Amino acid sequence: MSGIDTTGPAITDRLVETLNSHLRNVPPDVDWATVRLPDVGLDSMSAIELVITLEESFGVQFPDELLVRETFAYLPSLEAAVRSLLGERA
């Protein structure tokens, strides 16, 4: 993870930045705590690209059991998955 801050709010900020670069329908006033990621443009193709980017960015690998719709439904569920892969509590 060479020099990447993976603590506290830095994870959330990095996820939001990554989502903003991958999703096409994000309104400027989006409430990341409640918006459904599919509602702001996450589809199956962008989810694949997102997984690849997150794996590279955080130095993790998503196991098959996390590659499910629920993981990618909301930012909090995605964040919990990334934190678990990093060995942190969500």
C-alpha cells in the first residue's frame, strides 16, 4: 500500500473520489450515506472497473463472497468491505 493513507476518514475520502471518477450520474449534493450506487450510475461494467481500481488503490483483493450486489449497493457497505479487507473494523 506504499504511502497510501488507509486510516479513518482517508478511506471514505478515497472511496468517494474513486466513485466520483467511475460513476456518471452523481449530483453535486449527493448524500453518500443514503444514495444507492446503482442510482448514480453503478452498473455491472462500472462495478468491474471499480473493483479493479479499488484493488490497485488499496492493495487488496476482493474475494468472491464480497463480489455481490449488497457490497456495491451503498457507500457504507462498500466501505465496510474495503475496511474488512484492510483488517479494520467497519
